[in-house]
Amino acid sequence: MNNKEIMRQMIDFHRKSFENCFSMMVTIQGQAEKLFKTFVDQTPGLSDESKQIMDQWSQAYKKGIDDLRKAMDEGCSKVETFFNNNTTMMFQEQAEKMFNAFLNQANWMPHDLKKTMEELAATYQKSCDEFKQYVDENVWRMEYFSPVAKKSKNKTKQKK
């Protein structure tokens, strides 16, 4: 698997994680807002001005959630654009080729430097393999996870 595919999987994984957390946050906020609205409507002694201030507060919170969602979508699209750029991958490939060329001249290196460089290369490769394995093992959780917000929307439609 090439580096571009690995980066695409990582971006998808993080995007799906955010979408799932965001949908849970919106669902919890919706439930809290309903509870709060019921409390405000049934509390005697609250003036219309107080109720209006609380509604304004609720609208400001919703706007904040929408702004967060918009910012995350824009950020994800920028990251995808950056990593879809072939220049980045060509730079990484060239750096890898130079590193390998350096390692191929190991006969000219002092023994301790050669050993250190080989250990560094092995550690780097091991880390990459472990991260790839982690993503491969956990990406299915995001692919098959049904967001809570979709479930609650379906339930409310069925009740009506």
C-alpha cells in the first residue's frame, strides 16, 4: 500500500471519528434543549424577557455548533487537498530515496553510525507497520458505526 492510500485512510478515519462524536454531541444537546425548554415553559414567575434571553442563548449555542461543523469540514477538505497534491508525495519519496542511498553507502560509515542508522530505519519501519495495523484493525469501527443522531431522527419520525 502506498503512502497516499495510507494518508487517505487516516484522514477518513479521523473524519468519521469526528462525525460520530459530533452527532452524539448534537443529539445530547438536542435532548438537553428540550428538557430545558420544558423547564422554562413550566416555571411560573419567569418573565417573557427571561424566556427570550434563554432562547437567544440556545440560538447562540446552535450557531456555535454549526460554526464548529463548518470549520471541521473546511479543515478536512484542506488536509485532503494538501495530501492529494503529488508534490508532497514526490518530496517524501525523494527523501526516502536519499535516505536509502545514504544507507547503501554504509561501507564508508563508521560502524557505530552504521548501526545507529540501521536501528533508526528499523524503528521507523516498525512504527509505520504498527500504525498501519492499528488503522486497519480499527477503521471498521467507523465504517459500520451508525451515528446516534440518525437513529434518533428515525425514531421521532416513527412516533409521528
